[in-house]
Amino acid sequence: MTYSHALGAWMVSRYDDILAILRDPGRFSSSGSIPSFYDNPPEVLQALESCIPTASTVVDADPPAHTWMRKILNRAFSARRINAMQPVIRELAEALIDSFAADGHVDLVSRYANPLVMTVVSLLFGVPREDIARVQAWTDDLVLLWNPMEPVEAKLPAARRMVEYEQYIEALMAERRARPQDDILSDLLHGHGHDQELEPLPDAVVLYFFRGARLAGHDTTRDLITSTVLLMQTHRQHWDAACADPRVLPEIIEEALRLEAPHKGLMRTTTEELELAGQVLPKGARLLLLFGSANRDETRFASPDTFDVARKNVSEHLAFGKGIHICSGAHIARVEARIALETLTQRLPSLTLAPEFSPSYIASFLFHGLEQLDVRWEAATT
């Protein structure tokens, strides 16, 4: 565990330390665990002054507030809703492949994983199809505002567009409040359909959750799909195995989640003086939990840098977190990845990496994903 002066936080990298923190929300608060776009230069903040004040969401809330938020989300991401989405996901995957199958080459990030996940997460949340591209552009602005490496010149127009995004979400909330539908936004606003057991969330929390979860549900799943394809291609026997029998994909996906965790980490804050990894930390110390590092801890995973789909303890990985804050969307992410990879392997079995392809990764404080993934195949196999 080392201290980063640039981040003002302790970098926690060992599996056991991170697991202990995740299982102890009383001593390690989630408050402030995700970045705020209000952590920006004054001129950017001025452009954001029309936005609503920062609100708590399920990701950065502690019990008891977290408990009732989580109940609503667990029902919003119900097995019924996810099962109902599976034919939609498959139809989208097929249509996307139809759009480039005859070309013999494609960037799987921009032409497949990105539009697939963008559409699925938007439909789940209740975004009309005609608005999906616009909402994605605003979501990209949010990522830009969170990135401390972006220049002010790029952040200013993004901040102005963020005001438009909030206005759009507020209008969509008003529509769903008056006419609820079978989507997550309606669940957040109404508790859960006509179930009076759960009180609806405050409007500010709904807006913040919609905006943040729409982003997280997109980037992480997109990156999971493309990282898994890259691993299967660089370990070709697994691509061939999936082409022959797609039932092997769940094991492949779990090991890909461990080896290439799509979420880099989240913050925690100590609520009292305590000792961690031999270091005495004061109350209020900031900790950055590095999930990707924990997933490659040799004390937990033998030969941690090896892509081993037969790994016996792969389910112990921390790609989706653990404890009370384990990712609400983990199931839908796995379903999307499985269907995306199943469709791709069955439609384009001869797919291979383009000879000139060299992996490069998105410059992101939060996410670990490929900028592009150039592939080729024999068009006659489509």
C-alpha cells in the first residue's frame, strides 16, 4: 500500500486488504467514492452552476440510506426484466453484424460492442430509441468532465452541454412520473410499480443515478466484451472452443473479468483511526481500491497473469466488487457479454486480429478498455 500525492489517497492493491475494506462499510465509508464533476477549475464550475447540487447515489451512500436505495435497484435489475431483454440483445447483435459482415473487416469497439451496449443500457433505463445517440454524447461529456487530464478548453463546452443533459433527464422523469413504463427510470421514480413497500427515490438521487449508472453500465460492459474477444484471439484455442460450443463462454467471461477488470477502482474513506496493511491511518484518510491489482494478487490467484479458464476460484474476483456495494448490474453485464460473444463466434468463426493491430487503451481514471479492436475474417463464412 503506497500513498499517491497526486490523488491525495492511499493506493490499496492487495486482495485481502481490499476485500476487508469492502466487507466493512462501517469503518470504510463509500461517501465520495466516485468523482464529482464539481472537482474542476473555476471556469468549468461556472458553466455548471445551473446543474443541481451533488446528491447521494447507491454507489457512494452508506447504510441506512444505501439499504433502501439498494432494494429498489435490486428489483429494477430483476431477473424477469433481464430475461425479457435477452431476445432484444440478440436481435441487436445480429443486426450489427449484418451491417458489416460482408466487409471482411471492422473495428469491434465502434461498430459492435459500443452500439450494442449503448442501445441495451439506454432501453433498460427508458431512453427512447430516437434519443439514444444524443444521450450517449452527453454521457461521453460526463466522462470528459471526470477526467483530470482533460484540458479546460475541452471541458468548457462539455460543461455547457451537461446543463442540457440534466434538462433532458428532468423532462424524461416528468414523463415517466405521469406515465410509468416497464423500465428502470419508472422504478426509481415510483418505488417499484404499484409495490407500496418501497418509497420512491428523491428526484436529485434519481437524476444522479440515471446519469451515473447509464455511464457505468455502458463503459464497463463494452470493455468486457472487447477485452474478452482480444483474450480469446490471443489464446486462439478458446475462440475455436466457443465457435464449436458457446456453452464454454461463461467460464471464459469470468476469467476475462478477473484478468482484465473493466473498472479500475473506487474510493473509500476511513471513519476512524485504524491500521491497514501495517500502516496506521487517521480518520478521514482516502483509499483508492485497485480492483484490477487485487485480481492479479498471486497470494489469491495462482499464476495470476495467465488466462486460465479452468481456474477453480475465479468466482472470487473483484471485478464487480463485493459486500453491500457489489454491482447491481453484474447479471445484465454478463448476459450482454455472453450473447454478444455467442453471436460473434457463431456468425464469424474465421474472425482474427488484423495483422497491423496493436492494443491501446482509453485514457480513463475509472475504466480499463480498448480504444479499438481491428479484426478480419473470411467474408464467405457469414
